Amino acid sequence: MLFLVAALLLLGVVLGAVAHAPLSVSLVAAAVIGTWLVVFAIRERNARHHS
């Protein structure tokens, strides 16, 4: 849960910087964060099914 809070905090910082960054940088950052959140969700789902 702490990792999710940290990811949301990082997302807020990135969204603040998006206005000053080129579109390609913003899209790459969004893809990286989105991928990390999907991997996190899959790992959480698998951990709950195994325990």
C-alpha cells in the first residue's frame, strides 16, 4: 500500500512537470508509471490467490 501512495505522489510531481516537458517525455513517463501500476496490480492479485 505504501508503494501505491508513493506512486501516486510521484504521479502528482510528474503531472506538475508535464506542462514544462515535451509531449514525448510526458508519454514515456505515463507509459512507465502505467506499466509499473499494472505489474503491481498483477503481483497483488497473484499474492492474494496463493495465500
